[in-house]
Amino acid sequence: MPTSLNAAVATAKRPADTIRDHLIRYIGPFTAKNAVQMFAKQALGVDADSVTMSQAATLVDALSPMLRTLLGRQSAEKVIEQLKRELGA
């Protein structure tokens, strides 16, 4: 494997990390981490670290009701849209 590819793979973020890092701005680090872990288990049956790119949209959708409750409908929809765009979902 070429060195640049190794570097790209090493720096690639897991989907759950991307979601968590995005949510930290709105709900804080503790809540973001626990929400991503809990909803990955609940919606996908896997640990957050095991969420794949193909599962990321399902995880974001599972987080949607919680985000609407905490942020309000309009703000939550913007956050969800941004997350899906960032994840390419």
C-alpha cells in the first residue's frame, strides 16, 4: 500500500466519530458520546465503533427524535441534514 494511502486510512474517521463530533456542538461531549453509543446498540445492534458508512444514515435517523426533542424541530432537521451531507448518506 502506498504511504499516502496508509495515511488516508489512518486519518479516516469512523462514522460514529463523525456523528459524535458533530453533535458535541449542540448537546455536549458526554451526551453526544452516550447517545451515539446507545442508539447504535438500539437501532443497529452494534457498538458505535463498529458502525459502517452504510449504517450511518440509519444511526442518524435513529437519533432524530432525540435531536428534535432537545433542539426543536427546525434546528434538528438542519443538524440531521448537515450530518447526512458530511457522511455522504
